[in-house]
Amino acid sequence: MGMVVVYLAVLLFGVFVVGVWRDPRSFRNAVLLGLCLALGALGAVGAAHQLPGAPGDLARILVVALGLFVALGPFLVASYLVLNGITMARRESIRPGNLLSLLAGLGMFALFGLMVIDVVVVANDRASYTAMDALNAFTIVVVMLSGYISFLLVSYVSYAFVYGRITALRGADFVVVLGSGLIGGDRVPPLLASRLDRGRRVYQALVARGKSRPMLIVSGGKGADERVSEAEAMAGYLIERGVPADSVLREDQSRSTEENLTFSKGIMERFRPRYRCIVVTSNYHVFRTAILTRRLGVNGQVTGARTAGYYWPSAMLREFIAVFLGYKAVNLGICALIVVLPLAYFGVDILRGHW
């Protein structure tokens, strides 16, 4: 059975490679990668028993290693998220979006506590049959929901890491730098400066190839508390650092990432209908932006600028939530089934007990 799982993992990996080759921006690639990793881990343990001449100690070591990973991995992740959330709260403003890593870590510890309570109650038979069934049903639903969402999250983060390293800087006609807000109404903050510096390096690399002269598009509108548009401030930043003024185009109407891409797409199509582009954003924002470029029909790939390490977990969780809700029909439908089916089973079981 272990080898069958390994073969299935290899088959899915082949499908994954084909999917990446066809379009690396698809979220389906993330799910396939997650399935490959999960089946590969399970298959490796099972296959150890079936390998000719494989010592029993090897199989036991693999089983123990997988057990420790399953048992300690989530605890270590939860601890890291809590500590990171505290750091985030100290260094950034206390807003819901900045507290996501803290909330996720506390949620994981709450889940561990629920599982312990369920085991203790059942083991000691300290509740009525109906109460234990209700507790079991609730625990199973919460664990299954958490498992589904965690699987998608791990798949998303894993593939986001892969995507950021397989999209080599090919030839492009445009480099599009996405805005992220100004400080003081007209100044470029460090996060946006990192994007602009990355965009400038990409532009210079394309110019060095000498095949064609690309254009830089800076994309961002004017907020209610800003004296100039983000595009204007971004253009000034780049020109001050040596980018020719006639190579910088301003897209100054957008208010969101989707509008950044949509309005920039319009500019590129006017200049060159059969364009290719490279979109520059922050590293945590790369894969969601890539998904949006695919959905909006933007002909390009996405590259990322570095951000502070402590900022990454909450930002990545925020990106994942946006992607999860972007496929709400599928994800909420599966979540509904996860809730309804166990509850229906336990409900029937309780009724049978009363009869």
C-alpha cells in the first residue's frame, strides 16, 4: 500500500509540473503541490516496510520521525506565530490585519486544548452519552475544518515560495510597480521603496540585455489623506535614482491591487497590444498578485521585493484569506459539508440511542 501512495504522489507531481509549465500562476498548482507533499510523506513511511532488504529500524525511525513532526510541528508553529504576533503588535500599529499571526497561534493552542479536553472526558467517562457525543461531534468538526484550511494554507505558502523562484526574469516590454500607500501625504515609505528599488533593478537588467528598451509603469492613485498620487511620488523616487524620465509612465487612478493591474493593463495595451510585462510587488504579495494577473488576463509574471521578516507571517495570512475568499463558492461549500456530514452522523447516532 505504501508504494501505491508513492506512485500516486509521483503521478500528481507529474501533473503539477505540467500545470506549472502551462501557467505557473494557477492556484491549482498550489493544491497539487500540497497533495504531493502529503502523499509523499505518507508513502515514504509505508514504502519503508516494503523495500527489499529494508531494515525494520529504518521503518521505525521514519514512523517516529513522522509522528514527532505531526505532534511537535503544529505546537512549534503555534508558538512561533504567537511570538511573532507579539513582535508585530510592538513594532506596528495594533490593527486586525497586523494581529493575524497572534490570533492564528492562539487559535491553534485553543484547538490543542479542545482535543485534550475531548480525550480526557471520553477516557474518564465523566459525561452522559449524549454530552460525549456532542463534544465528539464538535471536536471532529473543528479539527476537520482546521485541517482543511491548514492544508490549503500550507499548500499556498509552499507554492508561493516555489513560484517566487521559478519565474525567471524573461524579456518584457513593461515593468509594473504596484503602490502601497505614502507617508506624510507625499513621501515613499520603506515598504514601497523596496518595491521601487526592485523594479529599478529589474528595469536595468532588461536594459542591459539590449534587445529592447522597456518602460516602467508606477501604479497608485491618490488617497484622501495624500497630497499627491502614489504614482507621482513613485515616479519622482525612480527619476531621482537615475531612471530616465521618459521611461516612466504614471497610472494614478487605482485604489486596489485589482485596479492597479486593470488600469496598467490598459496603458500597456495602448502602447503595445502584444506586450509582456513583469509586475513588482512585495514578496508576501507575489502569488496572490500572480493569481490576479491570470484572472484579469494580464500577460506577465510577478516578482517580489523583500520585506521585514517579522512582517511576513501576518501579511502572508492576510493574502491567504483573500485568496481563500476569492474561491468562496468552492471553499465555503466544502466547509459546509465538513460541518453538516459529521453533525448529521452523530445526530442519527444520538436518535438511535434514544430509541
